[in-house]
Amino acid sequence: MNKRAAICVSTVITSLAAVVLVAAPANAVDTPVTVQIDGGALSISAPVALVAATPITAGVDAQTVAIALGDVTVTDNVGGTAGWAASVVATQFTSANGTLPLTSGSYAPGAVATTGTVTATPAASAAITTAATIATGTAASGVNTAVWNPTITVAVPEGALAGTYASTVTHSVL
């Protein structure tokens, strides 16, 4: 036998020996293994410090005041696919001298920025006299966040009395 043929036969024998060595064991045991991933909470955060509008001067004409609230953030750590709905409601604007008609107030969430997998859709604008949905998160998958910087618009009627009018804006998420 020539040298080349001897090398080929040797290689075949070595390969067969390797196959025999990795053949199925005579006895095998399977061990099931699981990984549990717990979901977290669904939450909303908004500025808690006083947000003051730029002062206006009392007048004989009706006026509109726009108040930027600052970032509102929905954090969905549930880790599922259910999505969420954010709502807002405000109390009547009151002062020692009277109230402003909240019926003409509105909330505009503006653009929504997201992280993770979620389609966040803001409402165009919502009345704030009763709880109103202002943004929804759909097509969610896993952990996600949505952030917007809303503006509240309040109509100040003609002849409104001077004073500092206060309201509380409440954000919630389900």
C-alpha cells in the first residue's frame, strides 16, 4: 500500500472510532429547567411641583392661558401585551375672588416619545372637567415607556377678578 492510501485508511479508521465514541449513551436522564420572569408595575409620573402660568392682566376681553405642565411618563414594567390607557382630570380653578369656568379648559398631550415596543397614540385634545383618556399604548410587548409634555389651556372670561387661581391636575393609568 502506498503512503497516500495508508493516510486515507488511517483517517477513515480514526473517524469511525470518533463516531463510536459519541454514540448515544446506554442510559440518559432529562432534567426539565424553567425560567420565571415576573412582571412589574404599570405607573404614571408627572410634575409634582407647582406649575405657574405666565401672569395675565385682568381685562374686559376674554383671554386664553396656555400652561405647559412638563413631562408626563407612563412606565409599563408589566412585561406583557395588554397595553395601557392614560387619563387626566382637573379640579375647578379657584381663588379667594371666585372661579374660572373649567368647562372651557382643555388638555393637549402633544407628541409622544416611546421606548420599548408600544404604539402610543395621544388624543388630539381632551376636556378636563371629567376624566378623559389622553393617550393609549397598544401593540405593547414587554417593558415600555411613553413620555409627553402636555399643555393645558384655560379660558379666562371677560371681567374675571384679579387673583391667583389654582387647580389640581390628576393623571392616572390603567
